[in-house]
Amino acid sequence: MTKSEAARTFSVSRSSVKSYAKLVEEGCPLAPKKRPGSKLKMFMAISSPLYIMVRASQSRCVWVGG
């Protein structure tokens, strides 16, 4: 299969097929790389013990409308 045929088959650009073919020829892994940068602050806040305690206490509260 030519690179042009592969591009049409998988609906990607020919340059994408060329870059993947080059990686395979060099023996580089095609697996996704880690996300650059630090972890998301929201994830760290949600996983904190304080956040877990607050969410647990909210589920036990009874709100009376006024």
C-alpha cells in the first residue's frame, strides 16, 4: 500500500502517514506520550482529603428552603 492510499484509507493527511512511517523506520514507539506540564490543579483539589470530607458532609445535610 502506498502512503497516498493509506492516507485516503484512514482519512488522514499524507504528511501524517509519512511522519508515522518515519517513526516506524527509526524504531520509535507509536504509543501516546505523557501530557506535558504539571497535573491539573482541579484534579489535585478534588482528590484532597478536605474536599472529600466537605462532599461527604454535604450529602448528610438537610436544607430547608426559606
